[in-house]
Amino acid sequence: MTASVSEAPRIALADAALPAMGPPINLFKLFARNVPMAEAMTGWGSYELSRRLSLSMRQRELVIDRVTARCGAEYEWGVHLAYFGSRIGLTPDQVTSLTTGSPADDCWPADERALLVAVDELHDTNDLSDATWAALGLTDEQRLDLLLLAGWYHAISFVARAARVPLETDAPRFADYGAER
């Protein structure tokens, strides 16, 4: 299901990324092939990764890691895990759970379990039940950020997978956590 290390990208990467996008990782080099699109995406992407987002960094990364794992987007999952995993204090059990497990796994406190249930429900049904909505315990602003963050990283996952973005050499792999996607 994932683009393997040996698969060639379907769209050639540019030699560099746009400086405004951040470090010259492979995904940003891909986006640089379409400068107007990359420029348009930069504002929203910057918001999603900023302190202006109403979710905490940990909540944000749990959403991103779960969405990208559920989408089989090993590239984006690995980039986020490599950069943010230790910063938000993810344990090995939590990384395994995000990658191949369930929100019901014992490693999650109730509030994070509710967040992951919401991510899975959005992935599976494109909706949230009333019970899941109520269990979130988030403000309206946080709920909106959750919905758009999950959708944004679903779209990023589509791009990373379909374009066969080469995996970053220093990023973890699904197989490191028991996943064969």
C-alpha cells in the first residue's frame, strides 16, 4: 500500500523547495514543481503547524500521525514522527498504536482516546457521530481545527502516496512498528 523506497517518483522532484515552505524535504520539492499551488498552500500549511492552531502540539501530531498511518502515507507519517514524536513525548507503545493499533489500546488517556476515535471515525465514515462529537470535550474552535487538520493531512497523504514521494532517509518506517501497509 505504501510507496516503497525503490519506487520511482511519478512526478520528478524539483532541485529545491520554496524557502517559505520550510526545510527542503522531498514533499516540498514536489510541491515546488507547481509554484502557484505551493505558494497558495503555504499559508494554510503554516497555520496548521503553528501555535495559532487551537489544538495543542500533541493533539495536532496525534491527529496527523493517525490520519497518515490510516491513509498508508508512510512518507508523511515518518516525517512527522521523526520531527515531532519525541517533542510531544510519544512512547513506543503509542507510536505502535497510532500505526497499527486502536484508540482502545491501553496506552491512551481518555481525552486522547476520544481524539483518536474521532480521527478513525472521520476516516471510515467522513462524519462524526453525536456520541463521538460529545466525547471530544473540545471547544468549537478546536473542533473546527480538528476537522480541517484531519482533512488537510488526508489530502497530503493522497499526494505523498499517489506521487510516490521518496521516503526521507532519516525518517522511521512503518515496518519499524510492525506495519506492513
